[in-house]
Amino acid sequence: MKLGVAISWRGATIDSSRKIALESERAGFEYLWLTEAWGMEALSTTGYLLGMTSRIKLGVGVLNIFSRSAALIGMACATLDQVAPGRFILGLGASGGAVVEKWHGMTFSRPLQRTKEYVEIVRRVARGEEVNYEGEILKLAGFRLYTKPKETNQEIYIGAIGEKNLKLAGQIADGAIVTMYPFSKMSTALQILRRSLPSDSREKLLFAYLPFRVVQTSEEVQRRRIEVAKNIAFYISSMGKYYAKKLAELGFEKNVERVIMAYKEGGSKEATAAVDDQLIDELSLIGSQDQILDKLRKIPEGVIPVLSIDSSETQLDSLGSMLKEVDQDL
């Protein structure tokens, strides 16, 4: 089983990200993903970390398709390929209406079609082609890169939870990235992705972000579960309707309703308390090393677990040995 690491955007700094990148590479992990929300900017951070490492693949996952132009992202792909040929991977996604409109000041509309057009344009720009593009949303004329282009297609993964995005990822991308996606439904996501494959296409990958904590004492277990519950409550109650709707569609409607009602009645604190054990267990890896390994072994082949970690000094102190042990045991 291949494994990846994702650096949570909350509280991340260049200093902590560099340490995690170097430890992840030393431990033998295949992938390191940088998440982007409203912390550090991901592309400049990726360029820095690619220069600091030599083997590990670095991905940004996901860049939202409203805050940067498709041409600019294509330029970034070509640039980062010069920094570290073949090691940069791109995650693209629509994010959510609340982030796009309130933070970036853009109109959130037609995310599926926009994603499709972005993938097409990014790849063409990165290859150095002259781009004359007449899409339903985007229209480019005479755009061409005046630097060394990529020699191969840019590796692109689409951030997805819903069936439409998973199908689109199977049709036009190298695979998908799922976050806040239940363990018990991962085989379903993989089936949707694979059913959408063009007949002449290679098999696609599914990356699954999973909050990850190795803990020993019952007190630490409880503290970490509360941290994860807080994150789940945030995505369900404060990131628009998307995550709540998709989790409900995947069979967790009652769990989601409890969180939303608690948020309306008592805010974030009550919403966190309303996240039940089932949701925490479905959406995270918390426990002893043996418990986590047992859970990872049950993940379907074709799904690459991405262990999502924060940048706290407590974790950094033992990160290298912890990740190396998990990787070797699998």
C-alpha cells in the first residue's frame, strides 16, 4: 500500500511544513499534499518544498478553480516542473460557495463545467501549446507559454465527494481526492471513478484524506477525538451546504441533521458535541498504531490513504519515527 501525508492548513507555517516534508521523505512516503484554505498560499509553498526535497511527490490539493485563472495555474505547473521534473501533482476543486464568494469575492456558479474547462486549459498551457479556447465559461485567444513547457501531461486530481465530480474525475483527470469521505463508502467512490474510465485510459487513483493521530492513553484519545469532531462540525455547519448534503446522501443524514440543529441552537461548541462516534470513526484514523494499521488494511486497493496531520510541535518531535513505523508495517 502506498501512503501519503497531508499538512493541515490550520496553523501551518513554512518552518513546520519544511520539517514535515523532510521527515515524510526520510520515512519513505510517496506523496506529500499541501491543503489550502485561508492559511499559507499553496503554490509558493510547494515550490519551496520541492527545492528542499529530492524524491517525494508534492501535490496541492485542492486549489479552488475560482481564485486563480486556468492559464495562471498552467504556468505554475510548467514552472514547478522545472524546479523538480515529474514531482509536482495538482489537485483542483470547486471549494464551496461560502469560501469563493465571501473570501475571494467571486460568483460561485457552474462548478462542474468550470472544473472540466480548467483541466483542459491547464494541461494545454503547461505543455506550451497555443491556446485558442472557446468554452461555455472560459474563452482564451492566442495564449502561449514563453518558457520551457512540460514534456508530459500534468498529473491532475479532482477534489470530489459527490457522484458527478467522481465521474468527471474518471473521465478527464488522473483520479480524485476525497476528504470527509466515510471509510465504509470508499469502495463505492472507487467504483464510480472506475466506471467512468474512457476505454483507452489507464486506471485512476483515489486519494483519501484522513485525520491521523497515534495515541496511547484514554485521555489523549478523548482529546484527539474532540479535535476531529470540531473539524467535522466545521465542515458540516460552516462550509455551506455541500459537505452536509453529500454526507447525508452517503447515508449519514441523521448524523448530519443533529450537527446542524446543534449549531443553530448553540453555535460551534454545541455542534462539536453533536458529532457522534460513528462519524468520527468513519472520517478519521485515531488510536494505537495497531488499531490504525488494522483499519488501513481494510481500505480497498486503488485507494491511497493520505494521513492528514497538524503542525504542532508535539507531533513534529516524533513525526519521523512514527510515520516510518506505520509505513514499514504496511
